[in-house]
Amino acid sequence: MNLRFSHIYVEKRVLNDSYVQKILTKFKGAEIIEINHYKDRFNPYYQSFRAQKQAQSLILAKKEAPFIYGASELIQKQDKNFFYTTPMLNCIYDCHYCFLQGMYPSSNLVLFVNFEDFFDEVEKVYKNLGNMFLSISYDTDILAVENLFGVAKIWADFVKNKDIKLELRTKAVNVDGFEYQKNIVFAFSLSPEIVIEKYEKYTPKLDSRIKAIKKVINKGFRPVIVFDPIIKVPNYKKVYEEFIKKIFREIDYKDIESIVYGTFRMNSTQFKIIKKQLLSDIYYYPYSVKNGIVEYKDKEEIIKFIESLLPNIKKFKV
Ligand code: SF4
């Protein structure tokens, strides 16, 4: 059983913020604990990421600069002016392959509430460049907690009349609250059901994700489909062939903006940390390490095979 958010830590400096007060009313039974700085709770090295996943606490805090970041080599850069931002750290889902396990000492969910500071910095960069592609869901799955926090909607309102594409990368199916807005990019991560069951704990089933995709298409959006990370499960060719055929039987590829795909890969330091704390066969395949990145030895063969199954539309790969 997951006892999520029975404890909420709030930085004293944001306690009287109206957004914070609104959030706290949603967790009536929770114990509220005032803290000086979120890092006092989040950063100590002696915590157990895995144990905290069973009973995640929520931390409401103020972020300090930087507020946006450029692409790294592990991210598919879908646009010239690509940036990502981190309004939230950690995720209520628990994917075996998630790099966050190796990046953060804590799995508690940090929600930054100083939206205006994020917006000011985005505004500066935007004014300079004229347009942007901004992902707000890399270090979390923001839509998974949209009913609780409404963060995606706040960002959607901020970019409304700007030439900023706002990417919501997600495994969630929580799309009802969004009406058509031309610069919101829903990017749905899909995996074969066998991968979801084994490696994507707490996430919606494949059929529910397909339904969510159909819903946003019906509202006029052109979603992105993300096959990333592709996991080398036993019989992966058969598994992925059936999976990709199913997707494009149910969804007309002409309604899709693009496909993003890539095989499992990870920074080698994070890989080692996770291997020590999570018992998962994902970390025991034959890998190669190149420039500090762990990836399948036969990555090229897997990619070639997946590409042979994809329709002829815009694609981005790592
Ligand atoms: S949905 Fe994404 S952020 Fe959340 S646990 Fe899975 S991989 Fe990590």
C-alpha cells in the first residue's frame, strides 16, 4: 500500500502563499511540518529512495535559479530552441528504468510554488529567441498529479499567446481538463503491456493511454508518441512488433505530430547507484559504456528493427 502525502513539508518562506494554502486544503488529514529549506529534507544522503517510494511525502518549496535548462545528450532535442524546466522533482510513478532514482537521494515529491520566478526567466529567454520548445515534465510526470496541483494548466495559461510549445510528456491519462490550445504538445509515452506490468509501477495500462491519445486527437491536438525507453524484454522483436502494430491500428498515424524513440540508456553513475538499490533485471543485461553512458550493446540492431515498424512521419531518436 502506498501512503503517499501523509506528511507535507512546507518551507516557512512560502507558507502564506495563496497557492500553497489552496494545496494544503486538499490534504486535510496530513501532518504539516514547517522547514527552513527543502534541501534540508531532500538532500541528506542517508535516506532510502526505495523506502520513501512506499510513503512519499510532499515538499512545498521555492526554487532558486536556474529555472530552465538546455537539452542534454540523453534527451531527444525536438526543436532548435529546446529547453526544459523542473517545476517538480520526482514522480508518483515508479518505473524501474527511471534515472531519477540515481539522481536524487530522496523520492519525496518537491513542488516549487514560485511560478512567477520560472515565468520571468522563460520570458527573458523567449524575448531573446522569439520562440521556444519547453518541456515541463522531464524530472517528473506532471499530468499524473494534475488533479492535485494543476501545474500543467498554470503553465498552459502562461504560454497561451506566446510562440512557446509546451511539452507535457506523460504516461498519465489525465487529459480531460484541457481544451484545445495550439501550443500544448501532449507527448504520450507508450510501452508494451508486458513492460508496463513489469517495469512501470503505478502507471495506467496501455489501453487507457491509447484512449487518452484518442481523446486529445478528438479535441484537435496532434500528440507526439514516445517509444522510449525501448526495453529489451525476452522476444523483444515479437513483443514490439505486436505493440507498434496495435498502436497504429487504433490510432491513425496521420493524426500524430511525430514519434520520439530511443533504447534504454543511462548515465553510468546513476546506473550504478540504482543497481545497488533496486532489484530489477533491467540492470543485468549486457551493456556497453561509452562516454559515461550505459546502453545496450546491440542498440543499433534494436533501433533498426523498431524503425522498420514505424510509419513514415516526423521522427526523433536518441
Ligand atoms: S513516469 Fe517518468 S518520471 Fe515518472 S517514474 Fe516513470 S520514468 Fe520516472
